[in-house]
Amino acid sequence: SSMEQHNDGSRKFIEFPFVSAPHKDLMVGLVSTVENRLGSQLHTCTLPLDVQHYQNPSGSAQASLYIRSGIEPSLVDFILGSWIHCDLPTGGALNITSLSAYLSASTDAPNFLFELIRSSPTSVVLIVDLPPRKDLVLYPDYLQTFYENTQLESRRQSLAKLPEVQPYFSSSLYIRCLSSPTAIMVRIETKAGQPERMEEIIKDHVDPIAKEVLGIWLDQCACGKREVGETEKACLEKRDKLIKSQTVEIDIGSSFPRLFGPEVAERVVGVIREFYGV
Amino acid sequence: SSMEQHNDGSRKFIEFPFVSAPHKDLMVGLVSTVENRLGSQLHTCTLPLDVQHYQNPSGSAQASLYIRSGIEPSLVDFILGSWIHCDLPTGGALNITSLSAYLSASTDAPNFLFELIRSSPTSVVLIVDLPPRKDLVLYPDYLQTFYENTQLESRRQSLAKLPEVQPYFSSSLYIRCLSSPTAIMVRIETKAGQPERMEEIIKDHVDPIAKEVLGIWLDQCACGKREVGETEKACLEKRDKLIKSQTVEIDIGSSFPRLFGPEVAERVVGVIREFYGV
């Protein structure tokens, strides 16, 4: 059963102890959907315990990391889940939860990315995307297969219609380049006194859309066969690797030492680099 | 002088007879800036007269096209200016003005694109970009040179701050893929009774920003030397050509027959295809 696939490594991760019920339900739903569908293709999480759950020396920031690698000949390279909780000097807290899935170079199909960054009860940045693994300008057929035929744009638009939703632009231009044209990258802000409206948006809008996009990814990408020649495979490996090395540098490479101190950051980022192969 | 470079071909184009004074000033300013700087590298416009200015059988839609090719060894392939005016069944008019510049495969530097689509006195879609000619994911140095070091993002942000400005998403996913991460792609809407506020935004915000972006393009792209090897040159040619052929198909290939009737559309699109080499 799906529960048996969870070794000890999943316990702390799947608790999501610091987020609201709808936010936790959403994350647990995404993780269990992936594991129910792909679990038999995945190794259990064998990360060291002090990487599965870690914190900074003062305890004001803590986090969990969960990684399961694909078992050959699975198309899945690995799935990576994480949450980060960090007390803010202003009294509130920052909570980030994410689930991403990376495919191997045996397929050129897009990866999956979900991230919810909650900097206050009324403010969220949401990212849901199937990041492409090829230059979409050069491969219109690929664009059509994974982005047009799947109607991903309709999901982006349905969320964009909410008055609380505004487009979000990453401060990193490189990160912007990684997203697909149907990426959901939005800031959701509810009125200062309305955290319950945010919970409603997460439950009624973010949750179903995230599950739909994940379903598309599972059907069309993780489980769909694609022909990939040797030259193309080499290109995919090069591109995947470059993206991972740039992402580590831009994203966690700078924020983790700040959040968790240099020692913990080095330990955790080292493990992530290992899985990324960079 | 710059006026002598205008042969007869430029006269109808540079009139911009259907747009407001600030809109015309902006366009004339952009065209004359390009021609003052690059004019000596460009052939005069030798398009047939019935392509320089054309209209549909009923006269409800008319337009002008202006193309000047680069003279070897200029890095400029060609510059293309156009305006389109079209009476709307609702009583108003649609006015599109654009200026784009395409570089040759002797450089990999970005192209220039400016487009102002005015569907009513209070509603505009604005596109200002230096469309990249390489996959930015694979070339972070290129991203840094042309997009980070040039501070293009600050121009995008200064416009995005205006309350009348909202991000604009092209209905074509392929067109979205062509833009840079600092592309200005916005919809500007002023209140129904405030066309004069739109004129103010065009004069005080769009005009200076468009000129700054054009200045960056002239300094860093049109006049900057880049090393391009033979293999890379072939890649650039392939990518440039694919973009042009897709763009013709998506954009003018479908709208021109509708606007101008099949015969006129065929004539004009044929000429554009010739310059595009597709």
C-alpha cells in the first residue's frame, strides 16, 4: 500500500507542522497522488536524518527535505519535497512548501514544479508549472504537445481571474527563463483582516488547479513514452544539469546559509547537489 | 542628412495619419533615431508603392509598410516599420504602429521590437522588447550581457508601477516564448472618460522608456561586435528563420486576409515573406 512505501523518512516531511489545514491538505494530496501513481518506481527516502529534518542553531528556522529517486527504467529521475518554516523578526513567519519532480534524459517531457511561499496569513506566492526541457522557440511541436493540447492555459487563466491574484515576477531573470508560457506564477493577496479568504482560495482554487496540473504531468510526462536519440539525450543532460547548477546557485545557495547558518546549509545543499549531479 | 535618406517610400509611412500627436511623436522619434544612427548602413525603402500603402476594397482598413535592408557588412538584416488603421464596427478604430529591427547571423545579439496596439482611445497594448536570439536557459552569459547588465528590468518595473498598467499575455503561446524575461508586455487602460490620461502616459512614460530601450539596442546590439563561429551562425540562421516563419503564420498570416481581403493580403504578406526569407 501507499503507506508502506513511506519509510521513516517521510514522517516529518508529510506532517507539514506549521501550515494551515487547507495548505497541508493540498501538499499531502499532491505528495500522495504522486506516490500512489509512481511509488512502485521510486526508492524510499534514504536521506540522513539530519537532512530529512534540520534547523538553524537558534531554532527560529526549521525545515524538512524528502527525496525519492527513480528505479531504472523509470522515467523519473527523482521527486523532491520540502518545507521551510522561519520565524520573522516582525513576529510572523515565512512558510515555504514545495514538490518538484525531475524526469531522466530517457524522455524530453517537462518536469513538474509546485511551490507555495507564504510570507504572511494574507500573502502568498504560488508557482505551478511544467518547466520545459527544450527551447520552446525551436520546438513548436513540443509546445503544442505539452502546453497547447493539454489546455494548461485555461488553468492559468481561471486563477488569474480572481481579484486577489496578480502576476508574480521572480527577481532572478534566469528563474523567469525556466518557466513555460503557461506557468502559474502569481502573488495572491487578501485584505489584511482576511486570512480566512486566503484559506478559501487555497482550498477552492489553488488545490484543484494544482491537482489538475499534476494529473496532466503524470499522464502526459511521467508516464508517456517519448523517442529520444543519443544526441538529443546528451543535449537534455547538459541542459538539465546547467539548470540545476544555476538554480542551486541562485536560489538555495544564497538563502540557505542565511536561514540555517553555514554548517547546516553546507550539509543540506551538499545532499541536494548530489541528487542534482552538480 | 536624415531627411535625404527618406526616399518617397518613407513619406506615407512616416505620416502616421490616424494616431494622436503623442503617439505619432513617439513613432517618428523611434524611426528617426534608428535612421540617424544606422541610416548609412541601410538601403532606401524600395517596396512597390502598393505595398508601401495599401487598403482593403471598402477602404475601411488601410496600412503602410516600410522596410530598409542592411548594406553588408552591416549587422542589420533589415528594419521594418508599419502602421495599420482599421475602422471598427462599433464606431471606433483600431490603430497599430510598430517598429522592429532584425540583425544578421553575423551577430547573436537580440533584435528590437516595439508595438503599440490601440483598440480605443483609452485602451492600449504595448510591447517593447529585445527578443533574444538564443535559448537564454543555455546561455546565462548572454542573459547577463544583454538583459542584466543593461538594467532593462528597471524600465519594465517603472512602467509596471503605473496603476493603469497590467501585464499582457499574448493569446499565442509561441509568441509568449519569443519574449525576453524583461519584455514590456502590458495592457494600459485609462478610465472611459480619460483619453487625455492615455496621451499623458504615452508622452511621459511610454515614449522615454521606448527610447531608452532603443538606445540600449543601438549601443549594445546593432553596433556591438560579437564573435560568432560558423556552427553558431548556422544555428542562428535556423532559429531566426523558424521564428519568422512561425510569426508570419500566427500573426499576419491569419489577420491580414481578414483585414485587407485575400488579394491585398497575399501581395503584402508575400513581400514580408521575401524579406523574412521564409
